[in-house]
Amino acid sequence: HMLWTFFLPALQTYKSELGERHPVTLRNVSNVSVLLLEEAEGLTKSEAKPIIDAAKYEMESALGAFLSLNDSWGYRFDVASLKTNLGLVAVWQGKPKKARKLLKQINDIEVPEDSLLAKRIATLEMLLEKLDKEKKK
């Protein structure tokens, strides 16, 4: 897909210049993953699946790397953002338990109420509720 081929060389440059585990590299991986998820929203399930799988893989490895930096306070918003995005992926995949577990972890992090991240967390909560109602039908 166009977006992936456009951003992949940029990510490779960050990874080679700054290192795979550098916070700037990890943030950029996270940002590109969000863009991929947004692109996938407009596609059919079969078209979206490989994009979402690739974004999920990148986000999970970025999350693991942030957690390994041993500065949970300094990177708490990065961690919350990645967990929110992974929660959105879990909802898309129809996995409410996984999404709820991530949401519980996110809610332990104090995110400023007026931030963009807080709005994305609210979106996750809303989509999770919707998924729960659909599963109960």
C-alpha cells in the first residue's frame, strides 16, 4: 500500500541513524502505525488485515522497547498511546477482552483530560462498548 511504501524508507533511516530503540525512532514507528491504521479504516476487511497486522507488529515491538527503557514515568504517554492504538486494533479484530485489559492499563496512567490522547482513549472506550453490545446480540 502506498502509505507503507512511502514511510518505510523514512523509518529505516531513523532506525539506522538513531538506533532501533531510540525514543525518537519508537515515536516515529508509533506515528506511522497510527497513519496505517487510519488508512486501513477505509478499506475492506481483507484489504485492511495485512496493513493492520503490520501496524500491530510495529506497535507491539515499539511498546516492548519503550518498556525496556526503564523510564516508565518519562515515556508514560508513549506507552499509553501505543496501548490505546493496540486496544483499537483489538476492537477491530473483535477481541474485547484484550481491548479491556489494555484500557485498564491505560486508565492507570494519568493522561491530561484535554489532550488528543484522552480523546483517542474515549474513542476506544466507545468502540469497546459498541463491540460488547454486538457480541451480546
